[in-house]
Amino acid sequence: MKKKMSSCTTVLVGKAASYDGSTMIARNEDGYGRPNPQKFVVVQPAEQPTIFKSEANGVEVPLPTAPLRCTLTPDVDPAYGVWGGSGINSQNVAMTACETITTNPEILAIDPFVDEGIGEADFLSITLPYCQTAREGVSRLGQLLETYGTYEPNGIAFADYDEVWYLETIGGHHWAAIRIPDDAYVIAPNRFNIDQFDFESVDTLFSADLPAMIEQFHLNPDTDQVNLRHIFGSATEKDRSYNNPRAWYIQQRFSLKPSGQPTDHDLPFICRPNKQLTIADVKWMLSAHYQNTPFDPYGQGTAEEQQRYRPIGLNRNEEVHILQIRNDVPAELAGIHWLAYGPNPFNGLVPFYAAVDQTPVVYRQTTVDFDPNNIYWLSRLVAVLADTNYNHYSELTTNFEANLLAQCRQQQINFEQKQVLASADLALYNETVAQLAFKLTNQLLGQMVALGR
């Protein structure tokens, strides 16, 4: 089986917790070793196969007829599969997959992973084009997991105009999903994240035999609650340094009632924010590296403190996306696929309309090998230089991010004031902000070279 290494951090925001009544699901993709170039594409219905074949193990999945158009952020190199990553379909349903999570030996003894199953590389392609709502997306992926099984543990998020859902796989064939309350947000690192779970609630979905399996095999260690993290997750020393601190840091900054320590295993999954969250807030979360603590790898702590906890924003981020579904605009303007390539402490998001037939060239035609004429590699080049001396370049990169966001939003506001908007207009706007991002990133690189020492 062909697999690649990946790890991520996910942020989810309900519509009453956001600044404008939109739903938001967001995630960064982190790589290992060599860069793993990404691209931004639109997949048309005619391009969808009738049978999907996994590159990892050859499993074949028959697909429904009449697929929807959708955006995707797949790998440039298809050697390990599509790895669709994130996208919004033509019904304004958003999906991001996947958050690599943890599991424990008890569930794997009962329901082992399936080498011939489906996995992260496949989930977007076989789910997103075939769902009309977020809830339908959860149900479809759940049915696929039960039918084919999976070879790895993952967390997947869905959103539409009204609802945000988070699904976690359990063993080879089981799964559970929960609707995020409208007034809540979630920060989910690479661990099993769902905690309190009510099998009787209309806001949960799960494999049909999950409650019976828990009872039959005496899996619940608690006598007074059903906590899926306790039942199916891990509580290891790696979680204390690699996973839990990421949730702790974001909750300290944004939760209404933050509590706990960086190493705590029982930090809450569902959180109420201390303010309505903006796009900039979510981007800050996914760029965070323990600023103003001794644990900042770019800070003033000791060498041991700087390396104690795994940050969210780090020099092996491949891309970050925020999938926003807005409720106060016409349908063709509702789905915004915010995207930035490269390490998050040094990049800037660009808002792209999802209701288009093609994406901008500099975001779509990414090459496998280095080429600064596309923005993936240009962003990586900026980050390589900025990472060598964070404090020396941080003012430039911070100003770049703020300036890019302001200019993109100005373009967006002016564009949406027009009375008639066609698909070609949306594509032209997307091309305009893509070229703006490319120009400002080149300017940033020039400023850094001039300041270099």
C-alpha cells in the first residue's frame, strides 16, 4: 500500500460564533521531509469517473450519477492518490479531509484497520460531489466506511449554510459524528477529539452498532458519561507534547472560560468563544506558535522550552484553507474558498469564489519541481528565508499578511456591490486577487532580500 505522511490542525466555527453569520471549517496540511506541492482546481461533473480507483491499494468504489462541480486542493504528484484535501461543491457544501487522529488497541482488536479499504487520499473524491447538505455528506462517508473499511484513523469536517459537522473514524469500519453547536468553535489537533456524546441526540450520527459494541466489549471506562475520547482515543506522552498543547493554546486565547494546562488530556472539544470569530482569527489560530510563551520556537525561552510542544504554524505547513459558507449573499457568492500555500507564519490568505469553472493559473498550475512563477513555490521560498531569522523578518511578513487581506477584502467588497454577476465575473475576480497575491508576495521577497544579512 502506498501512503504518505501528513498531520494537520482543524478549526470549526458555528454560524452564531462567526462575525458575519457564516459557517467556517478550516485546516492546515503539514508535510514531512521534502515539500509536497499543492494545487487549486475545479473538478467538473464530466470529469468525475463512474468508478473511483484508489491509488493506495486499488480498491474500486462505484460512484453515483449526476455528480456536482467542486473545488479541490489536491497534491500535484498523484503517486499516492488524489488527496483532494478541501473543497466546496456547487450546492455550497464544504468538506475538509483529513485530520490524522489517534486510536487505541482496544478498538483495533475488535475492528482492525482494513488494508484494502478507503482513506484520506480518497475521501473528498468519493464524498463531496455527491452530497446536498453537510449532514448528507456525513451519512454518505459513514456508509462508505462501513462498506469498505479504512486503513487509518481520520477526522473529517463538513459544513453548509446552517450546520457544521465533525466525523471521526473508529477502527476499521466504525465512525461517529457530531454537529457543532451554532454558538461554538472547535480546535482539533492530531488526536481523537470528540468527547461528550449523546446517542439519542438529533445532533449526532454514528455507525448503527456502535452503542452495542461499546456495551458488548465493555469499552467505556467511565460510569457516569459517554466520552468517545476516553473510549476510543489515546492518552499518551506524545499527546501531552504533540497534540494537547495546541488545543490548550488556542483555548486560552479564544475561549470564554479557558482552563487546564498544556498537557491535559481532557481539554474540551466544544468551546464557546469570547468574541465572534473572524477570518483573521481563524488564520491566526492556524499560524500560532505559542507566541508570548516560553514555548515559542521563535521566542526567548530555553532550547528545551522552545522544543517542548509542537506548534500549529510551523515550517512544514503545506497549505491552509478556510471554507466559508455565507448566509447574507446570493448563492453564487456564498461559498468562499480561502487559500494560502506554504508555512502559515509567513503566508497570506486569498478569498476565492467557489462557483467558478476554472481557478487562477498561478494557483492551479503548480509544478512538481521548484518554479517561482507559481505561488506555491514562491510562498515556500519566502518561508525558507523568513524561517532562518524570524525576528529579523517578522515585521515584513506580518505587514504583508495584513496588507494582502485588506486589499483582497477591498476587491471583494467592491465586486459584490455590482448588480449583476455572472460566472465569468467571478472567475475574473478570482484571477484579479490571485495576481494581487502573486505581486505582493514577490514584493515581500524583494524586501526580505534587501533586508537580509
